[in-house]
Amino acid sequence: MAELIKDIIDQAKSADRTYLMEHESKAILEELGISTTGSVVARTEEEAVEIFKSLASPVALKVLSPDVVHKSDAGGVKLHLNEENDVRRAYRDIVSSFQGKLVEGISVQKMAPPGIEAIVGVANDPTFGPVLMFGLGGIFVEVLKDVSFRSIPITRSDAQEMIEEIRGYSLLKGSRGHSADIEALKDLLMRISDFVNLEPRIWEMDLNPVFLYPHGCTVVDARIILGEPRASPPAGKEKQDLHDLFYPQSIAVIGASGTPGKLGWNVFTNLVSHKFKGELYPINPRAEEIHGIKAYPRISAVPEPVDVAIILVSAGMTADVVEECCQCGVRYIVVESAGFAELGPEGKKIELQMKEIADRYGVRLLGPNCSGIINTHCSMVQSIGIVDALSQGNIGLVSQAGVCAAGMLWGLRHIMDFGIIATIGNKLDINETDIMEAVSKDENINVICMYLESVKGGRRFIDQARQITMKKPIVVLKSGRTEAGKKAVASHTASLAGNDQIYSAIFRQSGIIRARDYEHMFNLSRAISKQPLPDREGVFIITYAGSLGVIAADAIIDNGMRLSELEEPLKKRLMDLLPDYVCGMNPVDYTFSQDARIVKSTIEIGVDSNDVGSFIVILQAEILDSYVDTLKSIDYKGKPIIACVAGKEFEMPGVIKMEKAGIPVFSTPEQVADALGIMYRHYKRVKQSKKQNF
């Protein structure tokens, strides 16, 4: 099989063709065990008639020409030919229509019985390599754009998800007498994925339409585009544990300053004021000491080994400083300076010099154009912005934008406890995949959230994220969704935003939760970091206002969950607790008689129910303080609770107390329902994936 396919591709390449004609494409598909309508080449009218007779079936005639890619649009396709005279007439029409073009012959093939029309395609993404596409075919492709994507190679579960993801899935399952053989369709997707993964010269593929039947499927039309062999993924550096980048024993700050307001002052002040536990070495040729710590004129003057060097000098000096750091045995370099590839060719040239130097010495480099790393578990704050006191936490934040991550801390530190914040800037060496992998290994981190403008790790990013999300959720905010956003990204960093639809598919394939905006990312991260994932879909709602309870109930249904149903003994317990004017069992509406005691008793009833997987508790802002200690004291037995407080921004002291007690506080019932729905779906995905792996 491999030899025949190789011969077909080699012949096309030797003829300087990048386009395989239909009969060649179908020959390859047939060799892969994929059913097609076939394609027999006729080079004369008489041959076309003989082939028609041998097929004993209505046929289609199609032009075969390296000059014609879109045959139908050019008038090179004739369908439903039932008689010999029809075949002769069609043959002559096609030949006359393409006079002056190179015509290899006319393809004669059986007409396939009608079925559900689908499309299977392959494209080459600059970030993730070959990508598989599936959707409804024929005219539906352009009109509905009802398609799904996955990075190649796919798994069988990926194939299933691709099929279920399209809006037309209900048609494939069965509707009005139509249905598709889902297992046969998955086989087709897997065969195409495996083939493209093994044959690096395949750049594009278009199987459209593919007729789907209750039993089996058939490719009706096919084209394959060739290219230069895809480059193999770059050989990763020798696997290196980045643990000491996050937990260094010593740090040198090159460009440390004793002048308040300068970036070198900010970075060194942060390290000192947060009481970094290791050794600190300020590097400044014009200073004797900074913050009472002896300064050195250059890093080569430091008498002890240095784990991490933070560089804050002008871009033009950076390459020389990197070289000196490497010569002195520095293990990790963090370049917080800006003015590199994000500004144009000259900056890019400096970046390449730094990269060559670091690679030559085997030193890992973070940045440039970043704000370093914060690790609350070793009191290390490298940020270029002054950072106030931080609590040790279990959230790992990876941000491509350094200043953004630091700026968010001013308010978020009151309601979110970060363990690690790592900024990656232009990703000259260490990229988001390296950092994501390292942070995931930290036992202090339970959830990872990421702000990304691009992905540099490609397929490795997918494979690593897929493993990590089985143990720790990853929430990603990806910017550059629009053309305007892409341009803004290009001007901000040295990265390309990429095709947003592909990114969404990659995140689904990896098990990553995609956030809509910053508030959504931090809401989800707060909820996941403070609460367990719900293990069932039933939700118990407790409210002081009926309208908010109704809104919460609607939102729960909209997010694919349902209201829980208490068992009869628990209903009796609840009835004994309810005031006479309250009749609802879920949502439970206490109107304005809801106090901490009654909320606690109601939650404890829900805790005892096998149908309750999570709680929404809608609380009054004006008495929020009164609930904190009581809600904190409850044994929820692994069931998550999220509070909703309308107008919470006007009662932030109470909100902060509630958050510190481990209960997330959101502004609207819709936000709570959205978070619980996402958490439950993530739980189901992980459970299903683990089940498939056993």
C-alpha cells in the first residue's frame, strides 16, 4: 500500500504538480481502505462508452486536468448519464470546453446513491501543523459553515467529539428517515488522520461530498494538494526540569537601581520587600549598595554561583549581558527589557543573537519583554510593577502580557490567592508549553489559568495540555479573535494570533476550558481553586428573592444542568423548616426571612441528598457579613457551593471575607450557573477519558 501511494505522489512531483487529480486521489483513498465511487480514466470517446457499459450503472464524467482544480465551477462535470448517447454527448462537451488546456483524460465513475452529504478536509496550520476538518458537505459548507476541527493525529474519542460538535449532529444520529453510520464515519476520520500524519507531503485534502449512509459511507469527490515535506517538530532541548527557575537559591538583578521609579528599583524592591528567601545580588556599576545589600559592577564580579539573572538593561546591551551571564554559569536568564522583535527587524536581530548564545551554553531564557515570575511559595516577586503583600495560593497564572498580569494583582489579591504568576513575553526560548508543564508539576498549584496571544509550542502544547487537564484544570483566555485584535497583538508582541476557530478546536481537543474574557477567566479560576468539581448535574438553589431564584433556575437549564429533586424524607425535613408562606422545594425562596441559621439547615438537607451535586446560594449584600462564619462551618461533603450577591461591588468587605472563607462570590445567577456547568462538564470529560484509558 505504501509503495503505491508513494509512486502516485512521486509521479506528480516529478511532473512538477502540487495537485493530485481525482483518479489519483481516489486511488490513494482506496488503498487506505476508504470506499469511493472510483475513477476510470478514458482518453477517447469510445473508451468512455466501454467503461460506462462495464459499470452497468448511471455514471458521472469529470475532466482530469492539472490546470483545473474546481471542476464543477469550470463546467467539467456531467452527472446522471444513463444512456450511451448521453455519455458521448457529455464527453464531447467536456473536451470542447477545455480546448487549450492540458487534459489528461475524462474520469468515468459510478453515480453514488444519495446520502447525507458531508465534507472531510485537511489544512496545514502554521502553529499546529495538519488539521482535520469535518462537517456537513455540499452546499451546506459555504452556507452554514457547520464544521469542526482537530489537530492531527486524532484519537477515536476526538473523532467522536468532532462528529457530535457540529450543529447537524442530530441529522447524523437520525432524523426524518435519514441517518449516518457513525462508526464508519469515525473509521474514515481516523484513516485520514493516520495517513496525513505518516505522509508529510500532504498539505491539503478535500473530500466533498462524502455520502453518509445508514451502513457505511462513500467518497464521491476528492482532491489532494501536495507541498514540501512538513518539517518535523523541532527537537526539544534535552528535557530540563524548570523547578529551580521557580525556586531559585540566588538571584542577580542586572540593572538594579537605587532610584525610586526606575524599573530596576521596582524589581529589586519587590524581591527585598517580599523577603525572598535566597541570596540577592544587585548589579550596578555606579552603586555600592542597594537596599543595604552589597552591589556589584557586573555579574562576573559576583563571587557565588547564581541560579537566575534578571536583565533590565537597554535592548542594545542585552546580548552582551546574556553572554556574560552564560560564561559565569548562570542557569536561567529572565530578560524583562523591552524593545526587541515587537518593534521590528533590528529588535529581532538582537533576539536571535541572544537565542544563539543561550543555546550554545545550554541556558534557558525567559522573555524578553516580560515581567518575570512571582512565586508566593518562596516569596519571590520579580515584577516590574510594585506589588503589595500576597497570600500563598493554589492558582498558577501564565500570562503572555507581563504588565497585565502584574496590574491585575492590585485588586485580585484580595479575593484570589495566586501561587505562581509567570509572564512569558516574546517567548524567545521558554514558551507557554514549558511554563504550563512546569507549573502543573508544582504540588502547590491546583488550577492553571493562562492569557495567551499565540501558541508557540504547537503539537507539544496539545499533548502536554491533554495530560495536565486530566489532573488539573486549565482555563485559557486567548486574545486576537478578530482581525483588529490580530493587528493589535502583532503590534504588542512578536506573535501571530492565528485562526481563532482552530484555537477553539485545539482547546477542546486538549481539555482546556476557554474563557470569554478576563472576568470569566478569573471567575472560573476562583471557583475551581476554592471548590471541588460537581460530580452530578443536580443543582440546589437557595434564595432570598424569588426573581433571582427563577433566573438561576433558567440559567442552570441553559448550561446543561438541572434542578435537583430531594428524596421524600429530605422533603419532609425541608417542609418542617420552611415558613408557611414558602412552598417551593427548589429553588427554596425564603424571601427576606433568610438568615444564616436557616441557610445552614437548608444546605445540610441538600448535602444529604444523592441528587444534589452543587449549591447556588443567593445572599443579601447588606447582611453578607452575617453569613460568613456559618457557611464556612458546614461540611459540604465534597459538593461545591458558589454564592451570588447582587450589587456585590458595594459590599466588598463582606465579599472579601466570604472569598477568604473559601466560597466564591459572583454578581449574577447566570455567572454562577455558567461556572458550575463548565466545572461539571470538565468533571465528566476527565471521568470519561480515564474510563477510556482503562
